[in-house]
Amino acid sequence: MPRGTGLRMLAALGAARALVLPRRCAARSLARRATETERGAPKLPKGAFRPKQSLGQNYLQDPNYAARIVDALQCDSERGKRVVELGPGLGALTKLLSREYPEMVAVELDERAIPLLRERYPEPITILEGDVLAVDYSALSAARGGKLSIIGNLPYYITSQILFCLCDHHASVKKAVVTMQWEVAQRLVAKPRTRDYGILSVVFQLYANPRITCKIPNTAFYPVPKVTSALVTVDFPADRELFPVQPAKLRTVLNTAFRQRRKMLRQSLKSILNGKPCPEQFATKRPEELKPEEFLELTAAIFGREEESPDSSGGAVWRTQKLRE
């Protein structure tokens, strides 16, 4: 994405907000949900475009799962002004969201879908063209007057980076309700001493409270992927205690330790110990044996205690992947 696009996105958002006055979320009645299910998911005109493999597009086509995903959001911001949909695509979720949250924001990278989305969902809904990895969620939260509720059907190949991006803006995000590959969802909630336990598990169990809401079959998407998906809810608590270490130092320890996850920490951490012995209580343990909180203790033992800054949210610590073209 060209430099400055993020600023233009926020400028467009600000302009949209200036044109309109600020205008919940509870489970729909069964009758209403049945009506929406009968109508089916929105579709583009025939021949408009095919899903782009380069963008990892697998469109949600099952209206029952679309309704279930939207019901899981439960956002109480005024007219949904703090609801942000990531990658609306054909609008399967947007159709339902727009009725509940008429001042929501949607961020879409595929330039082919932008005109269609803006035609179907005019102001006060805001459609931003850009990469979800480039959005300044902290600035967007400030513009919208509070913490954001994120929702979306995430592309499989950048799911982790989107999650880490939200983690970088943890103070500006209230919750995220997102779909992802089942295996990634298992890693988010994995416990120590299990095969799936790793960096994603540690980071999100320190910053948030992730939980798997339900499993979604591959037939709910088009084109049909070869993997099963999951609907995951990630709650970012407002009262989380500040870490006793800087997040960047914690990241260094996690990356170094899990790079050789089968080795004892006294071996795997040699490159950052600078000749000093590994703290005795951790020396003979492997990274998969430590609880998330113990990684904070390990980091403090190696680098010293330096409390996380209250203003640390918004910096680029956890997301590392380059922006998509």
C-alpha cells in the first residue's frame, strides 16, 4: 500500500462522520433470522469477478452461519459507530450488520468490490478502501469515540498477522469476533504442555481472553476450502494489569525460545543471555512448559523489570508481515 494511504483512510472517515449525526446489539428474534436466512447471502452480479487467490478470498455463503457470527458481536455502541468489519467481500455479514449498526465501518482491499459495497451500503455506513493491516485502529477508535468491536471473515493466510495487529492496538479494541482456520483457533486457546501451545497462545492469553464459539464447516464458504474453520471471540479486558516488562523484550524471548521449542531454555536462549546463565527456575524447562505469566517472569529475569508503558498500545510490536500489494 502506498505511503499515506492510512491517513487518507482516516480523512475519509472523518469526512463521512462530519456529514451525518451520530445515530446494540441483541440476538435477533427467530422469525427475523428465518426471514434473513430465506433471502440468502448477498451475491455479486454474475461474471463480476472471481475470488482472488492472492487475497485469500473464501466468501461466506451460508446465511445461517452469517447470522450466527453477527449475533456473537453484541456491540452496544450508538448506532454501531464503533463496529468495524474487516474484509466484507460480497457483503454476507455486511447485509446483516448494516441493519443492526447503521453507522458501522467496513475495510476492504479488493478494489473491484468497493463500488458495489458503496452502492449497496451508502452513508452513514463508511466503506474504507485499504489493507486491514494498515489501519490505525487507535486513531479509528479515537475518531469513533471509544473501543472498537471488530468482526470479519479473515483470510487464512494472514489470520495471525491480523490478530497480532489487533494486539498491537489492544487498548483501542473491546472485542473481536472473527472466523479463522480451526487449527489457528486451537493455537489461540491452547494450554501449556500441548502440541498447539506456542507464541500465539502466550500472547493472546496475556493480552486477552480468547474462546472458540463454534466450528464452521468448509461448505459454508466459496470456493470451498480444504480446511474447517472456527468462529472465535477475543475479549480485550479493560482492567488488564500492565506487564512488568516491555512488550518488545517479551517478543524477543518468545521468538527465541519457540524457535527451538524442543530444547531446554538454557540452550535455546543462549543468543540473548550474553554469556550469563539462564535463570535457574527456568533453565531445564522447555518453552511449551511455561505458563503465559511465567514468560513475563523469564523476560524480567533476563532483561530486568521495566513496566510496560500505559501508552504502549498502537505501536508496532507483534505484527511483522509486510503490507499486501
